[in-house]
Amino acid sequence: MIPALLVAATLTAVAPQEVRSADVASIVQSRCVSCHQPGGDAPFSLATIDDLRARAKTIVAVTKSRYMPPWKPVEGDFVGSRRLTDREIETIERWVNTGMLGESAFAPSGLRRDRLGSPSMPDPDLEINLPAYTLRADGPDVFRNFVVRVPDGATRWVRAMQFRPGNRAVHHANIRVDATPASRRLDDEDPAPGYEGIIARSADFPDGQFLGWTPGQLAPAPSDESAWRLRGGTDLVVQLHLRPSGAIEHIAPVIDLYFGDRAPSRTPVMIRLGKQDLDIPAGTTGYISDSFVLPVAAGVLAIQPHAHHRARSVEATATLPDGSRRSLIRIDDWDMNWQDRYVYAAPVRLPAGTRLSMTYTFDNSIANPRNPDRPPVRARWGWRSSDEMADVWLQVTANSDDDREQLAREISRRMLYEDANGIAVLLEREPDHVNLRNDAARIEMALGRPDKALPHFEHVRKLQPASAAAWFNEGTALEGMGRARWSDAAARYAEALRLDPNYSPALNNSGIASLKAGRIDDARLAFERAVKADATNADARANLGLTLIAAARSDEGLAHIREAIDRKPELLGGLTSHVLLLAAHHDPSARRPAEALALAQRVAAVSADRAGALDALAVSQAATGDFTAAVQTAGAALAAAPAGNSELRDAIRERIALYRNQQPFVLKQ
Ligand code: HEC
């Protein structure tokens, strides 16, 4: 070991070199000016040498302490890393200590780009203005959700998005999409623009994307590969973290959208590690950990840790099946105010079987200078900044659509279990909160536990006995509990329709009941009413499509099906009967073989009922005259059909015999 004294002596022995102002200028330009420029995200400009001179002493202090530039990760190879090297910090200090010589002018390219960092970037295809909000002069930070409607129109693929805060009181933004009216309703209940508190469960990041903004963040360049789907007429839910500045501020951010018309070849998946059953006693320190084993190989594109003030550090690692470890990120001095999304310079490729893990250290004692409570109090999970959170989000891509499906299925189930824990904590505090109760119930329904959903729905129905939705929801849980409760369910649905004869989900359900009873015309009328009552009800629309085709009104039916899928792409997997009717209707004038085939291919790509979907695809192939393909596909359907389902297996075998004789399959009347 080299004695410390000797090292110091060696260092001082080096003759101080003169530092060129151009060296300092290039550091400041690349690491500071993105925020410190006129109109930028920082409170003053550092865009000229004179600006630097005026603040020289503080600049030395904040760079040495690594307070500036804000860049928290000490591990991970990320795009746009602002971290200064020790040498760069020393260069700044020496320039200041040797008289701040030089006249180096900063190149204008470091100056703020208004549009996506490139002067050649055209105007956006769509500019969305948030409703203007007046922020009070002082008091604690404000977290507020603003709901803005995307103008009606076709579904587009968003290749790039730029958030322009317009005011430095905006500290960060998260942007979600809500295809349902739930967020808008919450906003409407609050007289001022936006609302505070819980974000509706239906408001979510679009498929596999983080959408947000933090100070100094450069919007990624437009690309088809990171495009996300946005339907005209849906709502963006923009969550702003606002910091009162001492003066009343007018907040009116703008969102620029750049459209393309292509879906990405691979849609990423979001993996959230984290715990929601947090319970941190006052005065204690400790760890919170979570891990998940990747069922398939994946590439990690980006990472975003999220916690509040009691977190002190966070680390995420990947442990490969061979036992080797890769650090994904490490932040030693967690600061809620400087959280960000970090994009890897190259995707971190991980084989199947890799364990992703995260650990936060927490300090809920007085020793944590950021602890919001003095004296400290027990902290539990929650969205408010006075509560605590402990998540690490990873944006990953899988190598195939099948892998993606498997990963998405496993992780979403896991996240739902954790969500259920979180909601339980919030409900302890607010047991009569209707939205929370409904969310808790919906999570249980999604987890396939209708018996656990029922008490929540029941609770809401008792709170709101005049609400058709409350009665209806209770009915769905009862229906899910099995045949023995179906009559109870039917009674709830009937009550919902009595309270509101135009309650769309109940009309849809009564249509399904008619369909099951073979009363297809009644069913169609009910679906028609359901769609009329709520044009956004995609389930009812898909059902209406089915009954219209059955009535030989195929073109109308197809139009409804297209719109239903557009509104709710996850419906696709359930459209097997639609395909069969289109391909093999008993009335030849109702058949649409080409459309059936196109739809069948999409259904087969995503359907959980593989045998049924492949069988329908084979029927469509035969309908277009491609019997060779039909025989082959039907063979695959047979292989996928469960051994116990002899009815389906026999039916497929009969159809294969038809195809071999160059005959299509036709449904009986
Ligand atoms: C991501 C945006 C961003 C970048 C990049 C950035 N700053 Fe800052 N800086 C801020 C903000 C915002 C503030 C004011 C809020 C605060 O002090 O936390 C600030 C404050 C400062 C202060 C005042 C600190 C004080 O205690 O009064 C100095 C000095 C400073 N920055 C220097 C720098 C230097 C030098 C760089 C580059 C090496 C840099 N900043 C890069 C956003 C940034």
C-alpha cells in the first residue's frame, strides 16, 4: 500500500498546468448547458464564459461534491451520462484557481433545442396543450394529474414525444394513456384543472414504454422501433410534480407528438420489481429487496428506479444462470428529486433463467436529512410523497412474439399480486374509498379470484346503492364464482338495468345471456343498445359484429370488429368464432374468405386457445381454396388440441378429411 502522505506529496509535486478555457467550455457545454441556459430547466445560465466566472466558486464546490451535474448512477453504461470524471472536476477547479483565463466562446449547438434537439426536426404532427394551472407560491410540493384528450381520429403510432414544461416549477412529468373515461371523471370531480391523488388503474404507460420528462432530459430521436399506439379520442394522463417557487406560477406545458404509421417490430415489456407491503417503523433503517427470474432471454433497454424520501440507495443486478453477476444500476445517494429514466448505451442481453434483483436501503430515522417527518413516523406504501415506494422498472425486449407473450403474462401476474398488497394498505387508511375498492376488486378479478373481489364490490354497492355500475360489478364477481351463483349474478344485472336501462356493460351481458340461450336476434338488439349507450364499449362492439355477421350483415359486422380491435387490441385473441362465421357461414353471401383469413392469422398469433385459433385459421385457408395449407394448419391444430377434448379433435379430423377432398368446411344453419 502507498502511504497517503506520499501520494499527496507526489500530486503536489506536479507543476500546475495552465488550463485552457476551451477545455472548461467543452465540459460545461456537454454537461451543464442542456439545463443552464436562458429559458432552460436550471435557474441561471452558464452559456458564456462570463456566466462561469460569475459563479466560479460555487461551480467548483458543486462539481466537487457531485451535486452538479445531477446524475445519480455510479454504475451502468447509459446514454447521455452527465457524470464528470475526476479529471474533469479537477480541470474546472484548476481553471478557476489559475485565474480563469481565456475567452472561449461556447458553440451555439449546446443551446436549447426547442424540438427534439435537432433544428432540422419538423414541427410536430400534433401539439397538445395542457389546461393552464395556477400553482400556489409556497407550501409543499404538488403532485397533480391532468387529463387531456387526444383529438378524434385514426389510431397513430407515436414515433417521438417531446414534453415542454414551459415553467421551471415543473419538476418532472409522467405521461400515461387512459382509453376509458375513468381519469376524465376524476378530473371532472375536481373543480380546478387536473386532480390530485390516486391515478386510475386504467391509466397506464402505453405498451412497454416509459413516458415522462425530467429536467435536462433529451427526448429520444424519433424511431419506428420505439413507436407506441395512440388512438384518437383517448385521454393522456399527465402527472406533474410541481415545486412552488415563492411566486404564483402559471403552469401550461405542451406535449409535441410525432406520428408514423408503423408498429414497432418488437414491442417492449415493462418489468416492475418492488414491494408494496412496505411497513417501515419510525426510527429504523433497513433493506427492501425483490427479484424475478426471466422465463425467456431478454435485452434490457432502460431502467428507472422509483422511491421517495426514506430511500438512501438502490442497486439492481442481474445474476446469470452461470452464477456471474452484472450490475444494472447503482445509486449511492438516492434523491427523489433527481430520479430519471436511464437508457443503456447497448441493450443488456440476458439469457433465460437470469435473476433480476433490486435492493433499496432505507433510513426512517432522524439521521436521514431528507426524512419528511421530524420526529420520524411509521411509513407505509403509497403514492403520496409522504408515503414510501420501492420500485425498479426495467424496459426489456424479448427475442420472439411467443417469448414476449410469456414474459408479459408472468410479469403482469406478479405485478398484480403486488398491486393487491398496495391497495390493501391504502384501503386500511380509506376503507370507504370507492375507486380504491373497485381497483382492489378488479385486481382480484384479473388474478382469477372472484371470491376475493366480491367483498370489495359488495362494499361499494352498499355505499352506492343507486349506482348501476356498482350492482353490475357485484354481478360479475358472482358470475365468476360459478354456476351456483349465476342466479344471484343475474339478479344484480337486472337491478343494474332497472337503475339505468342504458348501462352499457349490463346491456352487453344481457346480450351474452341471450346468445347463450340461442336467442340471437335479442342478443343483437342488446349489443346494439350497449354500443349506442357507450361507443367506447369495445366488448359490446365485438359481440355486435359477431351477431351482424350471423345475420348475414357481414360488412357492417366487419366494420364493428375492426373498430373493437382498434379500441381494445387484447380482444383479438377471443375472436375465433368471428373468424369461423366469416369463413364458413351457411349463407354463401355472408362469407368473406379473404377477411376471414387476414383476421384468422392475427387471432392465431395471439390467442391463448391455440388449437381453436389454428382450427379457425385452417377453415379460413380452405375457404380461400388453399387446401394444402389448410391440411397442414389443421394438423397443427390437432397437435395442440388437449387430449381430453375429443369433441374438438374429432371435428378437426373430419375437417382434415374435407380439405383432403378439396372441400371447404361450412357451418350448419
Ligand atoms: C439536469 C439539469 C442540470 C444540469 C445538467 C446541470 N444543472 Fe446545475 N442546477 C440545476 C438546477 C435545477 C439547479 C437549481 C436547483 C438546485 O439547486 O437543486 C441547479 C443549480 C446549480 C448551481 C447552484 C447550486 C447552489 O447551491 O446554489 C450551480 C453552481 C450549478 N447548478 C452548476 C452546474 C454545473 C457546473 C453543471 C455542469 C457541470 C450543472 N450545474 C449541470 C440543473 C442542472
